[in-house]
Amino acid sequence: MPHADTYDRPPADPFGAFCQENHVARPATGEGQLSGLSFAVKDVFDVAGSRTGFGHPAWLATHPPAEVTAGAVTRLLSAGADLRGRTLSDELCYSISGENFHYGMPINPAARERLPGGSSSGSAVAVAAGQVDFAIGTDCGGSVRVPAAYCGLFGMRPTHGRIALDGVSRFAPRFDTVGWFARDAVLLKRVGEALLGPSRPQGFDRVLLAVDAFEQCDPLVRPQLDRAMERIGPSAPLRLSAIGLDRWLDAFRTVQAGEIWQSLGGWISHARPSFGDGVGQRLAAAEQIGHAEAEAARQHVDAIAAELAETIGDGLVVLPTTPGLAPLRSTGSAEIENVYRRRAMQLLCPAGLGGLPQLTIPVGTVAGAPVGLSIMARRGKDMDLLELAAKAFADLPTTPGPR
């Protein structure tokens, strides 16, 4: 049993993963498939008696302690896991880089000179550094999948709505999901069983290679992805979008931005907090989304979701998690926004548009940086993805660890 002071202060934190001002930890409340394991939670999950910071000091200062613990956290505690700390998030979750204007950027243990990815940056870093066994975050536009890929982890974004969002800071409800990280596929599946409940996987009737997604992929990482594909088996080509992933991304970003302003605009207008450049620019653009524009985009998203469901059926879709390696920490914010972010979001948005489950797998390294391959399926096939990963990739080397 951990010493009492384990719960009084944040863990030793050479990688900057954990929140200091609103640290919270709790012992397990039951026994189950996660007994003896430790986990961390992104700074968007309520824990009764403590304050949730949502990645921003002004939010922390203007919100009282939570009265009820988030349902996802309660499930993990009752399954036997100990909560060891709260982890850093990008500001209000509105980024995929891992940089926070107010709290700094955690260090990527797998590639210290590169971004850790966000917005669930601290959760990914804590797992990659071996500070906890697993961690939970949230994924709207890629906030679990990107840091998992950049930090050399397995990461899961489940079917939209499969895990309740009670006690989770509201962002863009149309796309928000609870997700999780682990260093190996077997543990990723065990966490999934605790969060998702019992399910009987049925498998897949074919493997589909998302050609238009691979067209976005940097040539230097393609050999790693191809070698990993051999574990999955022969595939047939598929184009996810007939009109182009860039057009899909435009619809996604419009709906996402409109919902973010609906969720947060009132508080922003009242509290007038300061933001880093990228987040501030995106929020300013979100404020300008009109009702008619948002409604037209929502109808487009509905059509895309129906198209994806018909196209995928019971197949397994394979695609790169991100176009290439994590950008260097020295990369300018303008380049990250205009080059990396848009390219990455074209690969990340299909799962959000369709409400689909997607699992990213650490398939190796290039130039010392991790590479992630994703598998995606129709709604409700979460345990099928977890089962496949646990069987096909159980022997993969885990994250390189601190370097």
C-alpha cells in the first residue's frame, strides 16, 4: 500500500507532467482487474473535493472544488487502481502540440527534443516516463492519439458516447470522448474492459488501407508503417473521402469551433483570461462562427458520418496516426499551426466526424522519434480494436522510456 504522503503531494516530476497547484490523489476504492496499478488523470476530470483547472490558471481560480468525482475516474478506482496525480493539459484543450502558455510544456520522455503532443500532454508523458501504469485523457480532435504517437504509447479514442462525460470539462460535445494511454497493448485492453464494460468482440471481415490518409504521410516514416501492416494482414485500398480530407477537416473545424464557443464563450467574455498565440487565435475565430454557418457544417458532418458508416461496414481501417514525426520543440508556433496542425488534423478528423473508435500503436522509431500507426472501425467496435492490438502487437517494445 502506498505511503500516506503519496496522496499529499505530486509525484517526483522531472518531466513536468503533473499539476502542482491542484494536485489530487486517491487510493483505490475496490478490487478488480486493475488492482495494484496506478493512474493519472488529465486536468479536465473532476475529483470530489479538488479543483479542476482545465489547463488554465484563470479557470482554476474561478471554479470551486468539485462536489462529485467524474464517472470514468470512479470506475477506475473501483476496479482497483490508485489515482496518483492530475496531469497538465493544453489551455482549455484547444491544441495538439502539448505547449501551455501558462504552465509550460512537458518533456517528451521518448524524444526530449520534440513536442509531446496535446492536449492530453501530461497524461501521455506520465505514462511514457513510467511514473504511472496508465492514464486517462480526452480526445476531441486528436488529443489522445497525437501525444500517444509522439510519446511512443498505445492510445485509445473510443466510440463517441461510449463512456459518459459526467464530471469532464465541457469542450465540443459533438466530438468529445474519454481516452486512455498505456505502454503495452494488453494493459490498454484491461483499462478498456474497466471503462467500457463487458463486450464480445466479433472481429473484422476485411482490412482497408486508407489511401488518402497515407498520401499525407512523410516518406521517412512509411517503411515503419508498412512493416507494422504485415502483422495485420493483406489489405484492400480505400479512399475515406470522395471530396478530400481537407474538405472534411473544414466541416469538422467549423462544428468544433462553434461548440467550443458555446461551451466556453460565456466564461471567456466574463473572465477575460489571457491565452497563448495559437489558442487565442483559434478562440477568436470560434467567436465569429455564425448560427447559419454552424448549422450547415453540422448537416455536412451528419452526411459524412453516414458515408463513413456505409464505407467501412465491418472492416478494419488502417491509417497513419500523424503525418510524420513530432515537430522539434524549437519549431515556431506559426509553422506548427500552418504546416503540422492542418496536415495532422486531416488524418485525425475522420474518427471524430464519424464518432468512430481509433487506436494508435507505437510501431517503431525514426531518427530516435516514435512513429504511430492507427486502426479504426465502425461505432461500437472498441473491444475488437483492443483485442486485435493485444494479439497482434503484444510483443512490441514499449515506449523507449526516459532518455
